[in-house]
Amino acid sequence: MGIRTDLVSTRRPSPQVRMPGAWAGQAAQRTAYLFPPRPAALLGTMLSLARSGPAGWKRLCRAIASSQWSGLSGLARHVGLAILGAQLAHLARRRGWRHVHVHSCADSANIALYAHAIACLPYSITLHGPLCDYGPNQPMKWRFAAFALVITRKLLGEVQAALGSSLPPSVDVVPMGVDVESFKRRTPCRPWRGEGPCRVFTCGRLHSCKGHDVLIRACAALRQRGLPVELHIAGADDSTSGEYRRFLEQLVDALGAKDYVRLLGPVSEATVRDELEAAHVFALASHHEPLGVVIMEAMAMQVPVVATSAGGVRELVEAGADGMLVPPGSPDALADAIEAVLRDPSLADRLSAAGRGKIECSFHSRRSAEALASRLGVFVSTAAQPAAAATAGAVSEPAR
């Protein structure tokens, strides 16, 4: 697409949530980490601040003063983010970047804001979930962005209502996507036909918002109805304490479900593909789901999808046409939908084919990349003028 990209992250992911597999190692090698700063980076930070001169110092002080913080601790935190902004500005100058795109509206957007104040470095942002997930100071983060992307129409309505005049000149809906060639079956999809276990798979970080406990209860209900369900749950615990995983393990014990529920932990993309290849149903019981890349992956792999209608999922799944939707928080409704797919092979076949077609048509990863590239083209016209894809602390959260 004529744009060379470099990767930046605010910090390295913690060992507890680091993803297995070759891709994670390759990404880590390609990524520049802002924190903790190395001695050479600190020197670059000082040079960046010196280079900005009185005008840059004034812009930076005004940006910090206008941001949302309280108390001396809040001020100190934003001063620290401003120092990282100076480091980002120095990195941009050294590598010849013309633009920074921020894939988060949390602290990485603050850092880009301060880099813009220091060095007039253009930046843009993508919103992947509700604004409330990304902390304060949203008006300042958005006001100085060159443009912004949101992944659903629902999120667009939310930011328009919340930010109003603070929005940049261009805010467009650009859904995420998946590589349909990577998520492609090796063997034909076969519905469950009453023999052997019914394999249900789900994938998502172990957090209460993902509703894994609801899905476990639904599978227990299906067992009581005589269906030999087996449930595999992939995903690392969202906290370093392992609290939610322990909660799920206790629930499995209480339901007597050890024989048919497995917590796989963090897994590689290859393992996700293998699990989807073997599954009869993919189920996601999220209470909140901005869109659902893992749902796209399941649909691309022609696995019938049963999901909740939470968040922006309805912009991806059309109920009864290419998937099944149920209200969030209802184990019985989830069990009913899974049972309907398992007991009706023709329905499973129809959902499988329609799901793959939907992803190929509307949610191919190349489409979202092309949409971003077309907007970056305003700032970056050739491969000799690279852009940086700046990511946030979310990079260190488990993707699975």
C-alpha cells in the first residue's frame, strides 16, 4: 500500500499475559517500547524538548494544564506522560515518521497528544471500545487528532454524543477485520449429527465482561438435557492475581463439570485455528463486546456462531442469517440457541456458509488496512515517508 510502518508500544506486556507462538516474538522484536526508557532514549527526550523551543514548551504547558487530572499525583502523572511524548517525538524525528496512528484512546493517546504539542507531530486514533474503558482526558485526546476511526456505528454515536465539538474534522466507521486466508478450514465443516461429543469453543480473556461463567452454566444445562457437550475456553486471566480464573474453576467444581470444561489458558493463533477446526459451535457470552474479532475468526472458519447481542455484535452478526444472537447474561437463552444449532444440521450448514461469506465480503483485514492507508495518504504519500502505528497499554493485555 506504499506505507512503511513501525510499531511502538508504551510498555512491554507482562509475562502473565504474553502470547505464545512465533508471531508474538516477531512482534516484540519489531516494537519500540517507550517505558522503561533506556539512557539513549532519555538523551533523545532532552534533545526533543530542547529542539521544541519556547513555543513548544508553551504548547506543552498549555496541553498539560488543559488536560483532565486532579491533585499533585495527577499532575505528576501527566508530566511523566509528556516526557514519554517527548521521547516519541524524538523517535519520530530519528526514524523519519510523518504521522503516528494510535490504536488506543488510553495513555498512548495522551502521549501522542503531548508529542504533537512538543513537535507538531500529526497523529490519529482508533477507538476499539466504549470511551469509558480508556480513562479520562478524552476531549483533549480527540481535539488535536488529525482524524479518528471507530469500529462500529454504535461507537460513532457514543463519541458524537460524548465529545461533540472536541471531535476531529473526520471521524469514520472502519470495522476491524481478519485475514480470511489465515482463517481457512483444512477440512469441510461437519455439523454434529448425534454421535460423539458436541464440541463448543470460546476464546477471550478471562474477565467477567466475557461472560465465561454464563457459558459454563449454559453447557451444564445442555448436559442436563442429554447433550454430550464439551467446552474449551481459551484465554489468559485478565489480572495478574488469577482471580477470575479461580472463580471459573470453583464454578466448574460446583457444577461437577470438570469432565467436560477445560480452561486452556493463553493460546497461539494456530491453536485457535485448531480449536475452531474441531468445534461444532463457537459461543461468546460477552456482557460487553465492541465488535468481536474472535467472532469474525469463527465465521471465517465456517463454525456456526452463537453470541450475545451486546455492544456492536449486531453490526457483525445478523440473527438467524449468519449466526444466532441471544440476550447477554442468560444461560438458558444461550443453551437454547446452542441446542438449536446442534440439533439442526441444516441450520448449522446454512450459518457456516453465510458466516464465511459475510467475512469475505465485509470484514476482510485488508479492507480495514486500506481504509486506514487511504486516510494516512493525506500525510504519507510514498514508502519513503513512513508512518508509525503507535499502540497502547492494551498491547500488554491478552488478545485471547
